[in-house]
Amino acid sequence: DSGVTQTPKHLITATGQRVTLRCSPRSGDLSVYWYQQSLDQGLQFLIQYYNGEERAKGNILERFSAQQFPDLHSELNLSSLELGDSALYFCATGRGLGGEQYFGPGTRLTVT
Amino acid sequence: KNEVEQSPQNLTAQEGEFITINCSYSVGISALHWLQQHPGGGIVSLFMLSSGKKKHGRLIATINIQEKHSSLHITASHPRDSAVYICAVRDYGQNFVFGPGTRLSVLP
């Protein structure tokens, strides 16, 4: 158990809908990273927040957005969902801007 | 050509064997990570390297920055080491690029 929690574990929703995934970091971790893992594209980096501010952006679609709150938990919002958004979404957290990352158990999103 | 390549794609070993997984990358990097993904899907970060060599238990990771190459070694392999091992690099733009993974099966 890494100490990073993600909710929900599973989510099934329809195309066109909007969902919010939540990540709670380990105590003392200031960085949150979001990743998407799909069968056809493997792991992809979406975005990083550090102490409430966006610090790095990867292959995040415009339909997706994230934020990190003052208590350091983070949310990933996915809107206008498409079938291709079905994937495992992981968050990872860490102490600093770089450095070791501790992964949450992931949220499995199925879009039907 | 993918920016991060791994070899082999698949590897089957007998318990106790010494295992090497290789990672080559084509971009300038600030750090390289080795990740382990268990059959249930959970991911564990094994190492973060920017130079040299690190050791943790039976696992050793090395990186050669000039040759843009890293290796992950497992000594005295065990069936519980069966997993997918993923190499990831962080480029100077702070983006992460992942390799396709190496699926390892260790037979008792």
C-alpha cells in the first residue's frame, strides 16, 4: 500500500457524460501526477501539479482538466466522454517537483 | 521510431536466474524511472536515476547518459518478480515518455 488513495475504483458511464476522479496524496507529498493507461496506447503522462499550481503538461486532451486543492488532493475531470477514453487512470504523488513517485491503485473507467 | 524502447518484449526465466531488461531512449532526459506493474494492475516505482547505479535488495538499475541506455537487473529471480517492467524518461520539457514494457514470467 503506497498510501495514495484514488476514488472511485471503477466507473462505468456513457458517451458524452462527465466524470471526476479523485486522488488523495500521502502526507507531506506536494506533487500530484496523472497518467492514463489504455490497451492500445500504454501509459501516457497527462499533467502534474505541485503545491496547487500546474507544473507540467503532457498529452492531456482539451476535454480533460485537473486541479489540486489547498488540502493537496487532486481531481481529474473528464468531459464529453468518448469510447476511446476507456482506460485505467493512475495518480502518483511525491515530495518535490521531481523525485520518487508513489502510485495510487488506479480508477478503471469504462465508457459505453 | 519510438522515443523509448525496451528489450526484450517478453522474457521467461527459471527461478534463480539473473535477468536483464534494457531501455534505450532518444531524447535528452532529466531522469529515468523504472516501474513495476503487477498482474493486478498496480504500479510500483522501483528506481529513479539520473546517473550511475542504484541497488535495492535484489534489484540493480544502471544508466549510461552518453549512450542513452539503462538496464534493470534482477538477481536470484523469484516467481513473485513476475510482472511488467516499464522504463519511463522525463525529458527537459518535463514530459514523461514511457516504454512499451517488458513482460517477465519467472517459473518455479
